[in-house]
Amino acid sequence: MIVSHHPWVRASALIATVTLTAATCLAALVDARFEIKPSQPYVGQPFEMHLLVEVTPGVELQNLTLTDASFDDVATMQSFQTLERTQTKHDDRTVDVIHYVSTGRALKPVQREMAGVLQAMTVERRTVGFFSSWTSSSGAVRMHPLNLIIRPLPTTGVPAGFQGAIGTFSLTGRLNPPQAAPGDIVNLEYTLTGSGWLGSAQLALPKLDAAFRSYPPQETLRDEAGRLTVRQVVIPLTTNATHIAAACLPYFDPVAGIYRTATAGPFALHMATQSAGAAIPAVKRFDIQPPEPMHSEDSLGGLQVTATMNQARKLLPPGLALLAAILLAGLLYGWRPKIAVAAGVVVFVTGLVLAARWTAHSRPVTRELRESVAARLCPAAESRPLFRLAAGGRVEPIETSANWVRVDANGRRGWIPSEALKP
């Protein structure tokens, strides 16, 4: 490499070095502060923590840490995420404002002043003439004091059944179908919308009288945004089953500062007119169990294991017959070898014949599926699917209800449409 020693070149390099050094010294943290929205959250209420850091233009921040201040004992906090970058004036000086945001939830009431030191690695690319470089250094700035106030929930006016839900919510419900006859399947569907924190709060569902048969409710949706969906299957047993009471969720409204109750209902079930002599479908029994995931025809590992066990059971009677023949032949062999062999053969053949007859009498009647179909919890198209059966498979019918058949498929039971079975 050729280095010029001309005085003008050396002077230019010196000027550039000094300029870069001065620019690096200007790259620093200018100011930092916290903001809470809402400014005074209640215990259990979700809130946003905003961190605004002022830096000289062009500076990037890495490895931010806060010392002498912590929220761990009063709130659960998520990681800070960069929201935006803007510019403003600070003491007649243009600065960049890097805006970070995190979400949290207050754990206990507190009122105290929080102040700490924000430390970070500042990184900046500087260009002077033909020269550019990346510079990094550690910086620190003292945060503006934050007056942290977390309010307790009021102790007066707490409604019965309040389970800690806080936010703003709305509850709706519907009957599907709204018109039915005794013995029909009716789905009660409740939907809670809004924003806030539900935690483990449950809907207070109505207690049905003897005119209905009801099954345990199932949650089909619950998320951190405060949304909840619940479905319950009920069956009217008489024509007097026309009224279902309201469902509700007590909650605390932090905006108004009062307790409220979101309500859906009551509901009117209209009885369908039955023609003379019309048969009312009889629902005999339901298996209420946790729903299994839907299986495709290509993911039948559990069915293969069950089929293997069934084959093993078929081999058990011949195996027992062979064992009995060997034991008998062994006992008689020392006395009369030929008689021992003959007796063993007779016992083995007799065992095979008896096993075949027993198997023929005990074998369940099965039907073949003409198409792929979903087995459901109840005999209704709106009912929850439990698992899927492949076309060509065989199932054992157990009971019927109108146009539905309850079947057993290798130990798993569910309702399928009767037209899915071959004659």
C-alpha cells in the first residue's frame, strides 16, 4: 500500500479524525421517561407501559437495561417492542424519540415513586466527506420519576358470582334451532366480546328444570383479549319446555369505576307443531367425554394398534387349545406314548371347533361405511365432531335416533348419519 506523506494529505486526515471523534462524543442518550396508559390502573386491569427515549439523530440503541427500578413485584410485564421513531425539540436541539411499548397487568395495589437509570449501548454511523464509520459506546441517563398508582377494586357493590373479570364486555346468546319438538337437540350458544381480563372467570349459566335434559357446557374459545364462546346442548322433554333463563357474567368496569353484569337472555323456545301420530325421535343415551381431535384417513395409528389387539384376541382360543393338548400329552406320554399323542390331537381339534363356534356366536354385527363421515357427540349436524371414519371401514351399530346411528369403531363411539352405512 502506498501512503502519501504530503503535508496537505496528513492535515486532511487529521481534520477528519478530529471531526469523527467530536461527532462520536455527541452521540448519547439525552432523556428517558415512562408513561402508563391508563395512568392509574386497577388491580387485575391490563395496561400499557410506554418507554420514550430521546437520543441524538441517527443513534440506535441496543441492550437496554433499567437499574434501581422494577415492576416485578407489582405487575406482570411483557418484553418491550419498538413502536415508532419520531423527532422533536429538546432545549432548542433536534432529537430522535424512540418509542417502546409493553403490556402488563397489575397484581396488587400500590402507590410509590419509581426512578431509575436507563443504560444502553448506542450505535451510530457517521459520515464526514469520504470517511464513514460505525461507532458504539455505552451510555446512561436517569429516568424522570414516575408516580406509580395501582388502585384496588372497590369493596362495595360487588355482585354475587364475581370472579375477577375486569374490562368492558358484552354478552349475547341464541338458540339453535329456535323451534323444536320434545326430544330434539337444541344448542345454546353464548358469545362474550369486549376487551379486558377474564382470567378463570366462568359464565353463570341458567339451571334448567325437569322439562329439559342438559349436558355439560363446553368452551370453544377463550383468549387473552377477553373473548369467550360457550356452547351447551339441551333437549326439551315436554311441550312445556319453552323458557330458558338468562346467563350472565359479573365484571368490573374500570372506565366507569363500577361493577356491572353482562347478560344474555332469557330465551323463548317455540314448540314445533306435531302431526297426529308423528313419531318423536327417542334419544336413549349420550357419552359425554372430552372431544378427540379429528383424524384423517391417513392418520390412523390408533386404529392400527386396536386392530392388532383384536387379532391377538382371535389367536388366544387356539393357543389355549394347543397348550391344553401339550399338557395332556405330556402327562400320558410316559404311560402310553401313542395314546398320549392321540389324546393331544383330539383335545387340540376339539378346542379349535369350540373356539370357532364361540367366536361365531359372539362376533358383533358390523356394517360397512359407504363414505367418509365424521362421528359426532350428539345425533345432530350441529353437534361437535369427535373423530372421522374412512369409507370402507366397518363399525358396530349400537342404537338409532331418527336418521342417526350410534356406532362403535374399535372402541370409539359416536353418532353418524344412517345413510353413511351400506345396506
